[in-house]
Amino acid sequence: MSEDIMKAVIDQIKSHDSIIISRHKRPDGDAVGSTKGLAGIIRLSFPQKDVRVVNEDWSDYLAFLGKEDKMPETLSGALVIVLDTGNVERISNSRYAEGSMLIKIDHHINNSPYGDLQWVEDQRSSVCEMIADLACSNPDVLKMDEQSATALYTGMVTDTGRFKFDSTGPRTMALASFLLEKGVDTETLFSRLYMEDFSFLKFQAAVFSKMKITENGVAYLIVTPSMQARHDISFESACNCVSFLDSIKGSLIYLAFIYSPSGDIRVRLRSRFLAINTLAEKYGGGGHEKAAGATVKTRAQAMALIADADRMLGEFKRSHEDLL
Ligand code: AMP
């Protein structure tokens, strides 16, 4: 089944001379890694094609993966491939519909289908895994170099929490091995991804002192604008605080609320064993079963979301005593 869709994607790549590759706004390692990786594979395999990674925002911490490209004058006749983006509102390219063909490649639950062709597999660890599979399964057509392998490996590592989340399956590891064989320098990559500024660790200590836990074990953090200012931490960096909560015993749901410069509150929801994407959806967001996000406007909405999460976790624990 996925072989057929992969073949259809490759046929479209073959039949277009101009290819635009885009991703979601506020990109993470999977979004940047998959777009850069796919672009690199197509350029190496079909040097005559005009391939551009085109988006309207950026994440500084991923700058080591290289610059993106300029939007061409016209997208007429182009194939537009959008990666890692569940719905059209999140696409970081407002001209995504101007090409002659639109392909969606994604690993989020497909609540908002779009495009002329879709390759969506919500059980995949990452879109980078899917693009690695595309190349690995079609070695006669697609070539990959170390640079593209590094971009794809970056997304696999970051979207699986370093191969720790349960989305990591046998195929994930086989494809990680395929990428490593291309020469990925993991020591350099891990230093770029995981070494922290001293000020960030001070921020972490301050945040730890503020974390809270509900009656049923939902751990949460509220990161105010003043905490971000006091430690001179960017909003983007502050958002990483969700990972601080990832291994508290009994805390099968954990939540981070981060005030954005506009005054909205970004919510990052994470869980083990039970799904929290429906909770994110209730508050206008979405995402994966165990990693989802939303944006709320007020502290009262944040508190209501926490109360809902607490109820869900209470119910789950009552019916799964053996797990805990
Ligand atoms: P995050 O906490 O931002 O890393 O989000 C976790 C997952 O949820 C990501 O895969 C996002 O694509 C998805 N997500 C985050 N925020 C939203 C939103 N407002 N609407 C829909 N999906 C979201």
C-alpha cells in the first residue's frame, strides 16, 4: 500500500521540472530535516530539476541544516510538496496552492486532508522516517548523500525523543541504520542539538522550582513572560521546557503552558499510555496521540485544560492500576 503511494510520489517528482518543498510554521527538527532531506535527494537524483525549499519563517536552532531558498517568481507548473503539516493553516508558505500539483506527506492523524495526492501514515515516528523509506525502498531512482542523511536523521532523533517514544518501531531503527551508513556524524549532530547555554540551565532550575502536580498526577508548568525575561530566554527556547517534565513517576500526562510575545499561551501536551490529542482538539489544537499542542487565550482556559487532563488521568488510572 505505501509502496504504491511512494511510486505515485516518485512519478510526480519525475514529471515536474520545478519542485517547491514546504513545511509547517514554527518548524521543528522533523519539519526542517524532512524538507532539506527530500530536496537534497531530488537534487542529487535529478540534477536538472529546479528544487527549492520555500517557507516564510525559520527556527534559529536548526540553522546548522543550511539555508532555505527564495520563492520563484511563479509557481505555475510546479509540483508543491508539503511535509509534516496536518492542515493548510499551518503551512509556512502562503502560496502553496499556486502550483499545478500539491502533495501532502505527513505522519499526523489525517483530520484535515488536502492536496491532489496524500501520503499520510500516522503510525510513523516522523516524516523524516517516511522520506528515508522513500529513498531506501527506491534505490534505483533516488540517491542520498551524507548531508541529506544528516537532515533526515535529525528529524528522526528529535521526533522520537532520541528513539525513546513508542512510535519508534523496527522499521524506524532499520531506516536509522540506513541513514547512519551514509556517514552521519552523530557526535557533531548531538552537540548541536543538545548542548545548552548556561542561562538555559539557570532557567531550567527556576522552572523546576515552579512545577506543579494535580491530584491525579498531571504535571504542569506555566512559564510567564517575566520568567522568560528574567533569564533572557527566547520564547522558542522557553517552549522546550515541556521535556523537563517527561519522567516524573505517576505523571502520565504532562503539560507546559508558555506565554508567547503576543500574549497567547502556547500549550504543549505530552502523555504516556493514554491519548491526549482529543484534549488538544477540545481547545482548538491537535497533533499526535501522545504529543499534541494548542493555543489558549487566557489563564482560565489553561486551568480548565489542566482540570480536564486531571479528570482523564484519574479515569485512566482507575482502570489501569496494574500499569502504575
Ligand atoms: P508541539 O508541542 O508544538 O511540539 O506539538 C506536538 C504536535 O502537535 C506536533 O506534531 C504539532 O504538529 C501538533 N500541534 C501543535 N500545535 C497544534 C495546533 N495548534 N493545532 C494542531 N496541531 C498542533
